[in-house]
Amino acid sequence: MIELIYSDLCNGCNQCVTVCPTNVLSAGTDGVPVIGEQSACQTCFMCELYCAQDALYVDPDCEQPRQLNPRLIRNSGLLGQYRRDSGWDEWANDPRHANEHWRMDGIFALARAGK
Amino acid sequence: MNASYSRTLRLDLRADVLIIGGGLAGTWAAVAAAREGSRVILVDKGYCGTSGVTATAGPGHWWVAPEGREAAIDKRLGTAYGLADRASMARALDTTWRSLPGISDYYSFPRDEQGVVQYRGLRGPEYLRGMRRLVLDSGVTILDHCPALELLRDDQGAISGARGWRRQAGGDWQIRAGAVVIASGGCAFLSHLLGSHSNTGDGYLMAAEAGAELSGMEFSNYYGIAAAGTSMSRSMVYTFGDYFDAADRPLPISQGPGFTDDLARALLQGPVYCRLNRVPQDIRARLPSVQPNLMLPFDRHGIDPYRQRFAVTLHAEGTIRGVGGLRVMGDACQTSVPGLFAAGDAASREAIAGATSGGGAQNSAWALSSGQWAGTGAARLARQRAQSQGRLYGLSLANKPYSTNPRPRLDSAALIRQIQAEVHPLDKNLFRNGAQLERSLQALDSVWDAVRHGTFSDDNPLRARETVAMAATARWCYRAAEQRRESRGMHQRSDLPGHDPHFEAHLRVGGLDQPWSRRDPLPQPSLKPLPESVPS
């Protein structure tokens, strides 16, 4: 579930409020979005993908909230991982993050052949 | 966060075609209706571009060159067990083949090492982001965070629009339209299937309130693997998996048609663990650029899935990867109600999948194709129809309570848990038998009675509707499963193994306070003998 919003990284664009398909976030009074109904989060990571500031962190536990250390997460290099690996925004022309989704067919075939 | 629901702050709009749902089927429907020259409005309960199960996944399509189609269709007819038809399959393949290259300005199709453009598989987030842009460029109005709460009909009994809630802006909306397309997705009852929490059967409920029929609802028991406690139901990497019990003894779970049943049996005995040590090194390095979200749960929980074992689970996929949905007829995916069309997972996919989930590739091809067929059909109907100017009638059951006496306040969360307790467990839904289906139906009838005698709080009218929709959908699924007194395709009953010629038929269901079912025999006996059912 969505756990962390880094107010110093956030630029207040509220794109995450707009794109969240289950309406978990809302615009805060100080410009930084706030997590409203956390239990409605479906852990789809879409807010992270659309956050060009990498100011959000979703924990993969979809069943219950977790107590996280924001500083540790920030230093872990995990912020923005999904957006970078997807080759969005500033990563768009980086060959290391080209869209290789088409390799799925070959990977399936390899798995079957390995049996 | 939710804004208030009030009928005093109304957004009142008109359109030729109203599309309810902005996922894969809804966006293709909107594009097709706009192509016909219609004024189109698309409403999404969330955000068109991230809502639904396509946006979070990586849909392959049923993508077959013309010369390979006959063989592809024959193969699929083999697992449809009589309930699909060749012409619909050919039409879906053709529509898919012609459509995908047309969105090249909106999705950057990669090339493989030989320079061949790869159209078949798309990344979900980029696909739906592109479809949103295409929808907007087609002149369609998109209303995000505007869940539909009920359909509207006119004096002649035709569907003429819908009404709903502006959950971020506040107030409600009403759209008067010449035709409506339901593209609200399937229903997995809030399992943790990735991206499925907006798919709660709302469209089935709205359509059934208007009198629409559903079909194939017994084929709704597909399950997909994920790391336990996560929503990451992307299955590709599990084809390399080795599986173990709590004592680290290897379990006989292998890829192939029996995979889900084998895993389910093991899970009913205790925890099951997976290790992915057979994934080749070069593929490990590439996985983030093949499926960028796949590794997020492992990386973030500090698990090395190639060395360490991790617990796995099965998430129910309901009618999402299951087959059932609104019964659609003819070339335009018309429901049994005038003015109402359905597409994608909201519609029954029996025409191309029959009694067995076609898997993601057929689903995507169906969403893309049925979306365009329904959008085109709705646009043409709206053009012929003089738009009604008169009074519109809301069709929500909530307008017709069982009693007007003070009614008990309902707890949505508790009701949803009761519904899930019947439809999620493997030993109730995947492995079926008549006695258990009867017990589940009784439990679901109690939920329904509670829903109809009580009242929901007003602060989230969508959650109230979702709860009612899931209760209704669960009852249709199990009523159809109970009525199909045989085993066929994905519907396997231990008390009735094997086919019964009496059930060479489609099962239709419908009704809310009085659910009903009907057996519609196939128009002609099949010319070829049916393959034997796969034992479960």
C-alpha cells in the first residue's frame, strides 16, 4: 500500500491525486497530497509511475500497512525504480531502459523448453 | 479522498454515446463511436489511463497472421467445448490485426533484434496512457473519478443515459445519451489481483437493474499465482518456478494445464514456497525492462527470489480472466435491453472462449474488438434514435427498498468479507461440488437479504453500490455453477465429472431479488465430437 510521501521532493502537481484509480490521495492544504483511505489502495504502483519527482513510495504489502523508516527507504535507491525501469520521462531515450516487453514470448518458450 | 454526494450540485450533460468505464474495452469503444461522428462522453470511476486490469499489466493480444488463423481457431475451439463460434473468433482476430498498427502514433511499438515491429504484446501503463490520448484526440470528453451509480431509461423503456457521483469534484452528474456502452470490467471480488479493485461488477448490477441477462457466469473460477501478501500477479516468471512445502520438500507442481489445480491442492494442505533459481542469468538482468513492475515486491522486501524461497498464493480472478458477463448478441454487442451495449470483461466472452478462460491474449483481443463493435453499434443506434427529451427514470434498486421503516445501518466491509468468504476459497470455487454450491448460495442469499433490508451510510455511495454489485455477481456465478450439473471447461464439479449432452447449452442468469436461470440449447448440434473434458 501507499506509505510515504516525501514533502520535500513533492512539487505539489497533484498528478498522483488525479491518477490514483481508487481515489486514495487528496490535495493537502500545504500543497502536498495526503494519504486518505489507505485501505482502499490496491498496490498497483501507478502513483509512483506518474510521479516525475519520485516523491512517493508504495510498499508491496497489499494486506496491511507497514511501519517504514522514510530515511532508510530514501537511501535505498528504490524511489523512482518503477518509473526508471519503465523508461518514462527523462529515461525515455536511455537504451538501458528500452521497452523489451516483446521478449515475453521467447522467455515463455525458454521456460517450457527447459522442462 | 471522497467529496460529498449531493443532488443539488448537478453536472448535466448530453451525448450521443455514453461509455461507462475507461479501461481497454471502454477506450476502444470511445474511439470507435467517435469515428462514426458521435458526440461521446466516457466516464471512469477512477482515472482513464490507470483504471482496470490492463493498465497495470502487460497485455499480449491474440495476434495471428491471416495464414495462421484457421489453425489458431481450431485450437481454441478444442477448449471451448462447444460454447464458442468460429465466426466470432475470426472476427476478433481480424479486428485485432487491423487495429493495433493504427495506434502507432500513441504507442511506441518496439522492434526486435531483426528490426521487426512487435505489435502483439504491449505494456499496460503505456498502452492505456496512449489510449487516453487517442480518445481525447478523437474529440471524446473524459470524466475521471465519476463513477456511474445507475442507468436511466426513458418512457419507451430504452436506456437513455446514466447518473453518478463526482467523487473528487463533489455533487452528482447526469448524462442523457442516445445509447450506453457498459465497459466497466469484470469482477474479482476485491481479491488482490493486480489492478482489479475498480472491477467490482458495477456494470452487471446496473444492466441487470435494467433487465439485462448475463451468460457464462459459471465460468468464473480462474486463479492466478502471486507472491503471498502482494498484488503482483504477473505470472511469466513462475514458469521457471520450483515449489516446496514448509519442510522444503519438493512439491509435484509443474507448468502445464494442471498447474493451478496442483498448486491449489498444495495450498489447501499448507503454505507453498517457490524458488526461481532456474531463471537464466541473462534473463534476470533483462526482467526489469521486460516487466518493470515484476521485481518491485522482491526488491522492496529484500528477497532474492533466485536464491531464497518465498511463499506464493493464488488470487481469484472471477469474471476478469473468467468468461462470464453480460449476454451480448449480434455484431454490435447489444445486450438484451434496448439502447444498452456491453464490451470487454463486462460482456460474456463465450463467443470466442467458450467454457475455458482464453487467458490474457484472448481477453485483450476481446476487449479491443468488442469495444469497437459496441462503440460502433451504439453510435449507429444513437444516430437513428430521436433523442428523448422527456422524463428519465433511475433504475437503481436503492430506489425500491424492501421497506421504508427505519432500516439497520449496514457495514460494507463486513458484507464484503462475507461475500469473499464464499467466492475466494479454493475449496469452494475452484474445486466445486453441488452441496458446497448450495451452502454458498444460502450464505449469499443472507447477504442479499441484509443488503435489501438495511441502508448504507451516505458518505460513499460508490462503496454501497460496489457491495451490492458483488453480492449480486456472486449469486449469479454460483447459481449458474449449481445449475450446470456437469463438468465442462474450467467449471469442474467433483460430484458431476464429465460432460452431459443436456448441457450443450448456454446458461443465462439474471434478476436481483428473484434471481433466475435459463438453459439455452446451442442452435445446432456440433458437427465434430467434443474432446473429453480435462480431469481436474
